[in-house]
Amino acid sequence: VLRVCETRVSALAANALILITVCILPLLTFVPLATLFGFFLFMGYSSLRHNPLWVRALLAVTDSHRYPPQHIVRRLRRWKVHLYTALQLAWLAVILACKLNHDSAPFFPILVIAMVPFRALLLPFVFTPPELRLLDGGEESHKGDRKHGKKT
């Protein structure tokens, strides 16, 4: 994709499709619940291979000789990539524990909001700004620019 032209028609079409789903919602009662669970399970599983957190978590248990040639782990220190992944997994565990515990569930939004100052104020003490750009997915956003001859 070289260029995206956003128009009012595309927003109108997206909202019209949302309205249609609301109108056909009663028809979902005829679909077995196991079918819906299977569909969402399949969708979640098929999207895992494109999830950066999942890919980096798998790299922690992968032999270093089998790392992808263009992955950020080739441009950064391996322990920094694994530390960043461990911090993300720790945040995920804390948020899930808070969500699952009914007594602490009201603090769930506070934990989600606390991720912003954690990323902006604490992570720069451990990682340099270029490392954070790569770890945040900067490599993926510039991959298309390199393919089309643009310098980053």
C-alpha cells in the first residue's frame, strides 16, 4: 500500500456495517455457542504469530542461531529484548490478576493508565530512546519504507 485516501464514504460504509450487525444480532441466537467460541479461538490463535509480544516471548526459548535474520534481536542486545518482553509479560500478569480478582477489579483502569507513565518515565532509565523505538515496533513501521526505496 503506497497511499491511503480517507473519505467520508469509507467512514459512512464502516458505520453502516456496524448498524447492520446490530440489526442481525437476534440471528446470532441460532448459532451454537460452541461454534462462536471455536471461531474466536481460531481467530485469536491465527493472529498470535503476528503479535510482537508473542514472537519475542518465543525467542526467549529459541536457539539464538534460529532467530529471524531481520528481527530486532539481531540489532539489540539479546538480554535487553528479553528484559523488555519480561516487563510486558509482568504487566500483563498484573492486569489479568487484577481483572480476575473481583475485589481489585475497580483498579483495572488505573493499572492500564499507569502503563503510560511507566513507559515514559521509568523505561528510559533502562533502555535508550533508539532501543525503545525498535522495541515498540519501530522496525515494523519502517519496513515498508525501506522496501519502497525511502530512507529512514
